[in-house]
Amino acid sequence: MPLPPRQNIAGIEEGRHGGIDYAELESLGIDPEKIFDFSVSSNPRGIPTGIRPLVKSTRLSRYPDSQCLKLRRMIAGKTGLSVDNILAGGGSTELIRLAAMAYLDESDMALIIEPTYGEYRLACQIAGACVISYRLSPQNDFEFDVDNTLEIINDTRPKAIFICNPNNPTGGYLGQDSFGRILQAAADSLVVLDEAYASFARRRWPATELIDAGNLLILRSLTKDYALAGLRLGYAVAAEGIIKTLRRICPPWNVNAVAQHAGIVALQQEKYLKASRELVRDGQAYLAGGLEKLGFRCLPSEANFFLVQVGDAAETRHSLLQRGILVRDCTSFGLPEYIRVAPRTMKKNRKLLAAMREISEH
């Protein structure tokens, strides 16, 4: 008889995400190198200049700096914060799990505003916490309802609250005043604000100004900003006490040496990120306009991706995959009628639009 895991682990399902499933493509006889991937929400410009040579120049025989000190100093300089307010991670997903591990006990309640990134729920389940789901309505394009959120907080007093802003997969963006109301109402909760896509928001506001509240943990993703998905790199910003707590349980050497050096180089390239925003916005306008003309409904978004209502997401994804294009089937978000599309280069955007035209005509 196999050795059973903890009871709360036994019922957990493996998380599903965007990106290429290499086993799936192998079974279909499709070459991964020939796929146009619109399912990933990272920067479509590709990695910044100067990062590729780091793989050869980094001394891989040495352990990386477990404190990520140079990288944290660079982030501190960019944000105006102290290095003691910053923790580097192997992608924001690692930091989400650290937060749940550090602050949630069995039977604690955690509020998750859904549909959203599935790793919040998974992290809470691993910790044994009870998840309270507040699900946004498709009738108003999944817009945040602050008053309802405050009512749930007051009624349930959750130990942790997870908010993705802009939200994945809907692209909805919560303004500073609205978020401030939530933060104030949740003074006894850890509020995790995931800003993985905030660099692409048109109306971005400075969340770091709120960390003195003492209960705010901000997560950011260099993976998304600088197309470093293969390296896995993100960081957390919070009051010094929260960062100290997370550091105590953070695995040693959690950010590899190449990723640390890549982050330092990437953060110096401000023109790259500015040009990337323009590329994403132009691509989003082109794709949304073209898809609407084909009869597909596209939801407004402040992120570098948007939802498209296609009727049958699984079938649409399959049809596109046969044409060498990968999109995100949002069934795992509880949205089986929607796909999520992240604009790529204009050449690839035209390829997607042509494929969707073929599908709509059949």
C-alpha cells in the first residue's frame, strides 16, 4: 500500500497554466519551435540586450548569492526602498507559496477574488487553509466590486487576502483608492497584492507607498516584464517584518546565479520596457479590433493580455493548435467560453487573426 500524503494534500489537483505543454505537442507530432505562443503573458519583445552572454560568463561552479544582495540593491534603487523591504524569488509563484506557508495555519480562512491565478488557491490548500472564494460576475466584465469585497472581509475576517492587479485572466485593474479601502478594512489580514502585470497597466499607481500599513505584501515578476520565463525571477516588497519572516523559510540559493545577473542587467534598460508597452498596446488594439470584426467579443483589459469570448474554449484552442498557434483555454479558471490572448509581434498577431478568420468561417 502506498504511503499516503497529508490529508489536505491528497485532494489537491495539479495546477494548470499557460505556456507550451511539450508532452502534448509530442503526442500531436507538432514541433514546439514552430508554435506561435499567445498563451504566455510575458513581454513579446524577447529578452533584453546583454542577457544572453550571461549564461557563458557566469561562474556556474559557484553557489549563487543566497541573499541576492546586488539584485536587491538594484531593485531598491529603482523603487526608492530599502534592501530590507525586498525579497527575491524564483518567480512570484514561489513567493506566493512562501506567504501561505508563513502566515496560514490549518483552518485559517483566506479570501481569493476569482476568477484569478490558480496558484493562490493551491498555496492555501497546501497550507491547509480554508479558501473563501468571491467570484466576480461576467455580467459586468468581471469588474471588481469593492463594496461586496469589504462586506465579505467584515463578515469572515480572513487571515489572508489575495488580489491580482491587473487580474489574470480578466485584465481588470483596481484603482488606488479602492485598494486602499480594502487594505484598511483588512488590518488584521495579510493582503497579498500580485502586480505581475502592473508594468503594462496604463493607469498604474505606486503600491509601494502603502507598505507602511504593515500588512501588505506586493509581488512583482521580472519574468513577465523582461521575457525571462525560462529563468524564473520575481521579487516581493513589504514592511521589514514581513520580509524577515519570509526569509526565514525561503530555500537557500532560491534564485540561480544567471537569473540574478539577468535581473540586474534587465532593470537598467528602461527604454526596453517603454517600447514594450507600446508594442503590447498596438498589438492588443490590432487583435481586439480584428477579432471583434469577426464576431468575437473581447473584454477590456489593463494587462498585456485580454479575454476573448469564443463559445467553446477547448475546441478553439485545439483548432488553433492544429494551425501552429497556442492560446490559453480559460476552462481551468472556470471560464469555458473564453480564451486568453497575449499579443505578440505584429507578424504573429496577423497569423492569429488569419487563423481565427478561418475558424469563424467554418
